[in-house]
Amino acid sequence: MNRKTIGFGSYLREKRTAKGYNLRKFAQLVGVSATYLSQIEQEQVMTPTADRIKRMAEILGENADELTALAGRLPDDLMAIIMEHPTELPELVREAGKLSDEQLRKVRMQIRRIQEQAS
């Protein structure tokens, strides 16, 4: 199923059941109540914290950043980085948002080269 066409809760339920976890077992592994997890999957409550989503992604073998984005959250480490550079990073992200995935990969590799040269 396309992640962009379904909500976080539906996607989470799909992945959980595909991995063979029942609601109670998955909730226990994540550290939440089965009732709360059910409410998340039915999209009756706000999405969980980025940290909790990361735990869900680990259990399901999913990409934590993708699952966090689907939930409409920002990973905690990115928020801290943005706060260190509150002007330049948002502008960089806005500009990067206009690029293709291939162009973004090239930019990321260039950034790594710059970091290596600075070390």
C-alpha cells in the first residue's frame, strides 16, 4: 500500500499484522497499552512521539524516518540540529525540497566530502 495515500494508523496496523504481531503483543513490545495502540491505529488520537515511533519502526523492521514522517512528526535529532542553525537549515531544506531523489543523493555525497575534508 502506498504510504502517502493512507494514514499512519492504517499503515501501522497493516505492517503489524503482516509481521504477525497481535495488538496486545505489539503494544507490550512498544511499551504502550493495547487500548492506546488500537486508538492510534484507528486514528482516534494524536500520533505517538517520535521516540515511540522509532521503537515501532525497529520492531517492524521499517525505516524510522519514513514512519516518523508519515506520522507528521520530526525525528528528535533533526529538531536539535535545526535549533542549532535556525536560519540556514530551514532554507537549505526548502531548496533541497525542489530536487529529485538522485539530486539529493549527490548533494548528500558532496556534504560528506566536505565533512571529510574538514576533518
